Amino acid sequence: MTALKDTVAELAPMMQGTVPYDAFIVSEGASVIAGHAGETMLSLFPEGSLEGVTYARPEIWSDWQDFAALAEELKTYADALAVAAPNGLEPALPPPRDMAGMDHSAMAMTPAPQVDEGFTIAELMGYGERTQEVQVARGTSDPATLAFDLTTLAADDLFTRISATCSSCHSQYRAGRN
């Protein structure tokens, strides 16, 4: 955990723009985070590891599935940051497509998909009622697809996601020393 703390502390000033951005250092730091996340992190918390000096709370084991999802989420974001580091603080742009020389005669026009009307402000704030229930749960996305999409983001966006994952985990599963 010390390696994670030190790495986050090293990368934070770059992400905030207070020190020059270095894609190599960001990529290496992301690899350190990824190397301590996922299964590696889970291996640090075997049953009964609350004995002795620890910051861990017993909820780690009663909510193991959620804790494991956070550990994997951290790995996914860190792996993506290792790849996306060259994007810098701006998202990567897709490569331009040259369509001038293409034969367009076989291209069929498909109708636009039906678009949901979205949420009202009251619904977003929890005051309005929605006729359709939307459920989002951790672990519902295919990690490979998620990681692919994430690599197009700006490094600071991914770093923010890493920080939020750490914060979420700490708020649920970290306590003071015993």
C-alpha cells in the first residue's frame, strides 16, 4: 500500500499541472499501481489478517465481492493509464479516416436509433419518478472492452478515476491502526 501511496503522490502534481507532464513517468507509475491492484491486492487480505497492526476493517471479508470489484477496477484504470499516458492531459483523437477514394455505392443508410428522452433535472436530483428503472452495478462491464475504451481518455481523467477508486475503497474498508 505504501507503493500505491507514493506513486499517487508522485503523479498528482503532473495531473494538476503544477509540474511538467512526463508520459514515461506516468506510464511507469500506472504500471506500479496496476501491479499492486487486482489479485495482488486481494492476496494481501487473507482471512484472519486483522490480527496485529492493520488499517483493514472486517467489512473487507463480509463484502469481499465488492472489495474484489474495487481492486479489479483499480487495475483496469491503472492498466489503461499505462497505455494512455502519451495522451497527456488531453484525450486521444481517433485517427482521421480518408473516405474520398471509397466506393460508397454499397453503403446503405440505416435509420437513426430511437433515443431515450433522458432524465429531467428533478429525476437526476432524486425528486422525480422514472418510468423505466436503470440499474448499474460494479463488474457488469467486460474488463477488456472497458480497458480498450479507457485508453482514449486523457491521463488526468484516468488518474481521477484511480483516485476515486482508492477513496471509495478507503472509505468502506480502511480504519485507523488497531
